Amino acid sequence: MLRDIELPPLLTSDANDLVEELLVPGLRSSLRYDRAVGYFRTTAFALAAQGLSVFLNGGGHMRLLLGADIADCDRQTGQISSSLVTEIRAGLLSADRVVTDHIALLGALLQENRLEIRIATGPIGMFHAKIGKFVDERGDSLVFHGSANETASGWRGNLEQITVHRSWYPAEVAHHDALANSLEGWWRGRSEGFRVLELPDVIGETLLSIAESNPPRPDQNVGPLVEDPVNPITALAGLLRTMPEAEALSSARKSAGFEGARISARLSIPQLLVMAWRQSEAIA
């Protein structure tokens, strides 16, 4: 859980290892990872492999809001191996595999709906904000804010500073909520002077170049569940549109029949959160 991570309020790369102290333990403890940055490189996947493999094997879902398109070096041009997709679906992805196949992993995660990418563009200037958010199964969240991009050099190489704000520390709640609300607002396109677009089709088609032998699993179809009147997905989705994720999950779990419906539908908390976010975006 995120509460088990011991962190100072400020980390600097000349005094702290940002990867080992924040990124890896944050991923290991979380079900969701949201990040808004100017630049992204899949080298960040490789750098965080020890945490990212645990995050993905536990059902984690990632959202990236970027100020620049995916770099040419990170566009997957060949077929993504069936073994990589199989390991992701089975929850057996190793850290070594993340390192060796970090470029292909980007396309595979998009294909498996474990990763969403949006691009923020404006007529003047660049979207250059840098905020990250981890959310764990308990509903606790940790927001960090600083100078680092989601690249290997940003996390380890440059001189960077990052501040940490936790939802369970009363003294940090105001900063946590303000940053989390900014991040969510940007993701939904609520930013003056910027348009937020889905990953451009030309890039997406290349990244989603998956063999036909790797279709999504039948159990990824949530159509029948959406029609259920006691539906944990739609209940949580409605709350997610009006309050922070931790509060929404806490409120939803107090609703009559919510936990019973979730368990009968065989939904883990990671699956529930991912599906609820999709549903909330669909009805927004």
C-alpha cells in the first residue's frame, strides 16, 4: 500500500534516487498511475521495470497526457510478439521482459486497454506541466509534482526536484487535491488555450500492430454487466465524475449491494477502477 512508502516531502536527484525511492515503490503499491508531462520515452518503462512489472501483473492501468507526440524511436513498426501479450494477460510479465521489450510494451498495453495516451496541443507554447498520481487498492492516492519528465533522463540523469503530497496526511490534503484536480481537468480537456486529443491515428495504428492471433479475451467485454441494475461499474463511474478517486471508491463501497455485485461479477478492485473510468468517460 502507498502508506507503507516512507518519503520526505521533497526529493532532489542529487540527494535522492527518484526511481528507487518514488517511482518503483509507487508502481508496486498502485492500481492506477496517471502522469501529465511534456515528454515521454519508453526508456522510462525500462528504468521502472522492477515496479512496472508488479503494477501490470496486479491489473494496473496507466494514463499518460503528453505535450509532445510519441518519438519516432518509440513507435513500434513490427508485430508485437504473442508471448508478450500472453504474459501481460496472464499477469506473468517479468522485469527483464519490460527492459528488453519496452518499446513493444507500449503498443501491447494500448492493445490490451491497460494504457491510454492523450496529447495536449496549443497554438502558442507547449504543454509542459509535470504531475503524477498513484492510487492503490485502499483508495489512497499520492500526487507528486516537479521538474522531471517521464523519461530515463528525467527520472535519473538530470538534476530534478519533486514534491510529494498524500491524501491521508491532513497537512498535505490541500496541495494533493489541487494537483489531482488539475491533472484530471487537463486529461478531460479543461485547459484554457490547449486542446487534448486522443493518440493520433497514424501513431496509434502503428503502435497497435498486433497479430490477429491475439484478440482480446472474452471476459474483457463488460456489456452484460452494464445492464445489471445493481452495477458497481456505473455506480462508481458516476461518483468519479464529481469527486476524487479515493473518495469515490470509499463512497461506492458503502452503497447497498455494491460489494456483493462486485464479487458476484468477479471483479477485482483494479478491474473495477479501470472499467468505471471507461464508463465515466463514455457518459461524461
